[in-house]
Amino acid sequence: MSTATPLLEVRDLTVRFPQHWVVAVDCVSFDIAAGEMVALVGRTGSGKSATALALIGLSSTGAVTDGATRIRLDGQELTALDAESLRALRGNRIAMIFQDPAAALNPSMTVRAQVAETALVHGESAAAALRGADTMLARVGLDADLGHAYPHELSGGQCQRVMIAMALVLRPALIIADEPTSSLDVITQAQVLDLLRDLRRETGAALLLITHDLGVVATTCSRVLVMHEGQIVEDTPVAHLFSAPAHRVSAALIRAVPRLTGAR
């Protein structure tokens, strides 16, 4: 775990799906410090997204969080909050960039209106919300004219930039990015990751990056959590993961990375 003062403290996070007799997340504990960029990696089905959704109170239908779970953001216990208090927290203190922007964006609203809506629901005036939306859309590299476009009129990379603008418009303390580049080409992927790094430095936000791509982890994150069958099996600095993985699952993930040279 991080040795710095934690912004996010997770203790014994357990998520169950009783109707399927499945434990998706099993007694997971970790910390994230303010400004830290941490990767959460593991194969499909290991519990990464279930962990992220549980942190912000958006677990899938039927999911049950264990009573022993403790989640603290800046010392505030999130598991004790009611639904209304959690809604006030989401987008304001903690925000999520979802995996599929085409599915997450509202097709009937312009992207400018969608970014502004995040500020509106947290009490800003319409004029201030629109100014903030314009500023953030420009910061993520979208021209003013594109703010009046609808999601279907934008490319995948542009839609992902809109999602980043929505997540950052209120400068949250913690950003959770769930596979934010999985549907993008390599060049756009690099641009989006550079943008996330720059904005994180500017805002001082911590970032939890969920990804399958160890190349992304190597170039963007300082620490990595390796997940397997609902548990964190390794919590280590990124350099240590690649030089001396401590768990067989970590070593298997590294071996699975395609290489241009060596044995096939």
C-alpha cells in the first residue's frame, strides 16, 4: 500500500451476487494517496470494474456490499452515506470515466449541455455551468463548435475527451478511469493518456486506472494493484512489477504481453 497519507482508504471491500452464488470482490483493501496514479490490472472477470463501481455506490443490480466494508474518502466514511449523499459526492469529490463513452453519453443532448449538467446538478448557475463546460471542453482539445454537436457526430476519441471533461469539470479529488482507451486506436490512446496525465497534474487529483494494457501501466502509473478472482494478489511499484513480479498471476500477465522478438 502507499506510504503517503491516503486520500482513499478501502478496507475489506466485499461484493457478492447472492442470486448467482458469486463473490465478485473478496475482502479487498488498498489505499490511494492524493495526486497518485494507481493502476488496477487483471484478466477479464477478476473483479476490477465491480471494485470501481462499489467505490462510488453504483454496483450492479443484485450486488450486495458486505457489512464489514469500509471506504473512506478524505476521512469521510462512504458506506454510511444514504443515496442522496452519494449522489452529491459523485461528480463533485469522486468521478468516473466509463469504458464505453458511446453508451455513457446521452444521445439526445449536445456534449456541451452534458458537461454543464454535471455542474448544474451540484448547484452552479446555468451561466456558470456553461462557462465551465466551455473551458473544460477547450482544455481537452475540443473546438467550441464541437460543444454543440451530439455524441453520434463525434469520433470515439472525441467522445472519450467529452467523458474526461465531464469527470473533471468540478475538479474532483479522485478520478476512476475504467478502461478509458480500450476502444481507441493507438495514436488516439496515447493522446488521451497524455491528456489524463496533464489534467491530473493540474488539478492534483488522484487517479485509479483500470486497464488490461500493461504498456499503459508502464508509462503512466507509479503503483499497480494486481487482481485475481476478486482479490488483490500484489500491490507494488510499477518498476518492481516488471523487474520482479511477486505473484504467479502478475508474472503470467507480463508473459502474455505480445513481443516483436523472441519465441512465439
